[in-house]
Amino acid sequence: MLEILMAIIKTLILLGILVIIHEGGHFVVAKLCKVKVNEFSIGFGKILLSRQKGETKYCLRLIPLGGFVSMEGEEEHSDAEGSFSNASILKKIAIVSAGAIVNILFGLLVYFLLITFHYGIEIAAKSTINYIGALEDSIRILFTGGTTIDDLAGPVGVATIVSQTSSLTDFIYLLSVISLSLGITNLIPIPPLDGGKILIYIIEFIKRKPLKEETSLKIQMAGFMFIIGLSVFVMYNDVARIL
């Protein structure tokens, strides 16, 4: 029972760090682009704690599996000052891609610092370069069909892996790996992932006009249904591996 509790706690800490890093990337770049952020939230569901600071409400919610940054004019058109919908395409791409990019940079930084602590900065630099090479291979495999959905892991799978870490070093290394994985996965061009949103903005940039709202909604809904179905399948696989 104690082992299960520790696994849950470690998983929540790991996911919490990665969510803060990811959503923090969206938040900071949105602020830099002068886009109004209405809410910065860690978790989903009922609000447990909240604090209003300036134009933004900061929230901690009940379900600790994710988070979000809610921007003015993100979900529906708004002509209010600082509206996301009135921002340039390049600013939209910068804001949407920031979360994944920060996850990737954070993962590399954590790995570099971990190796530096144990072996020194010379060795750490070379090891990180090799780590980036392995990352490039993983991305190539992901986009060329060299992997299958059976290789994917959801929250249950992550919790199982985290429960197997027996030291702080193992936990930090896993934090690096999952941060990189989260960043790369979010750049896959499937709505509602960040990569899917970026793809829509690129199409709009090429066409020099926004997609029809009905078309955009259909694309988002199709992607959402795909992600839901994939999530259910991955969770089933995770549970099946345990049993």
C-alpha cells in the first residue's frame, strides 16, 4: 500500500512539474506578445485555490492531470484589447509552440545538469550531444512509422515507470525523458495538440485568410475524437500490462 502511495505521489510531482513548465511556456510568450491571459490553471475540474493578480487568475484545480492557459479570444473571436484572435499568425505560432519547445529545452537542461553533477561538465557536454542524437532518431522513428501505438504510455503507464525509480537520480532522469517526450508529442500535427493548431495557422498564413469557423471546428472535433480514442486505447494497454 505504501509503495502504491509513493508511486502516486512521485507521479503527481513529476506531472505537476512538467505541466507547470509546459503551460508556463505558453503563458510567458503570450505575455511577451501582449496577449491577455485570463487564467493560468494547474489541473482540471473544480477550483481548489485561486488568486487574481492583474488581468490573470491563477488556479489550482481538483484533477492534477494537466493544466491550461486561457487567453482572451482563443476559443471564440474577440475584438477586446490583447485578444489572441487578433494577434498575428507568427505570434499565434510562437505562443502555441512555446509549451512544447520549453519542455524540450527543459528536458535537455535537466539531463545536462544531472550528468554534470555526477561526471563533470566535459563528459556532460558530450553525453548531451549524444542524447540529442538519440532524440533525433526517436523523432524520425515516430514520423516514419517505426513505432506502434502499443509503444505509447499514458498516465497509468507513466505511474508504473515512476514507481520503478529507486533513487533521486533515476527520478530526475525520467523527468528529463518524459519532458522531451511530452514536447515532441505535442508538436505532432494533429488537433487538438499544439502541432495541430500550428498546422492550421500555417495553412491560414499560406491562404492569407483564416479558415471558415465551421471547417476549423470540424478539424478540431475530428482530432479531439482521435485523441480521446487513442487515450482510451493507451490506458487499456497500460492496465493490461500491469495485470
